[in-house]
Amino acid sequence: MANEGGADAGRPSSFEDLCRAFGLCLTCLGEGVTRNDNGLGFKVVGMDRDTQLFEQCPVCGGTGMLRTSTDG
């Protein structure tokens, strides 16, 4: 039986394609926070006692969702 998966069938199959299909932000990949420049972990902007605070994604405003032309 042949593999009928996305890429083999000529359909989009990357994680970015999945994000688009579900309306997730492509910059933060649905996380809502900014990744470190090296791609490992997230940018820490401060602490609240023992809790790290992370930089919110500048594209989606921390929602993790794609913005549309009707968004404010």
C-alpha cells in the first residue's frame, strides 16, 4: 500500500502549513511568545518572584493566532 500522506500526495505538510490550516501565528507557531535568537527556548524579559516572564509575540500580540484584516 502506497503512503498517501501530505507531501507524498502533493499536499502541504509542513508545520507552518498546519499552523495556517488552524489559524495559528506563523511567527511564534501558535506559542504567543518570542523565541530566542538561536531558536532554543523563549526570550525572558523579567521575573515575577520565581516565575519567568517571556516576551510576547510582536505579530500576534501574544494570542498565538493569525491576525486578519478585521482584527484591530
